[in-house]
Amino acid sequence: MEEYSPMKYAIIDIEASGGSPKRDRVMDIAVFIHDGTQIIDQFATLVNPDAHIPPFITKLTGGPRFADIANKLP
């Protein structure tokens, strides 16, 4: 009989500066790796959208640029 090997899933949550893919940018990203039973890895960060956003939102984001964190995603 074959041994059971659970499939892994990536659950991704992205927050953007608005709803237009041409105008707005990613501001927050979270990735959770799940094996069907539990979370086995995770990554989350705020992202500097390199775009004009209202000052009160800028205070919330204050994160690195996406290019600076992209290679750290699981």
C-alpha cells in the first residue's frame, strides 16, 4: 500500500491600494503554506507600493518595496 503524502496548498492574501490593476499597487501580502491539516510555513509583510497613496495610508504601510521581498516568498 502507498504511503499517504499530503498535498500542500498556498493560501495567499494580497491588499492593494485600489481596485485598478493598471493604476493601483500591492501594499500588503501574506502567504500561508498548508498541508491539509495545519499551517507549515508562513510569510507576511507590508509593501511599499512605489505609488502615491494618501498620507494616512503611507503611515500604515511603510514596508519594503515588493522587489525587495519577492525572493523571500515561500
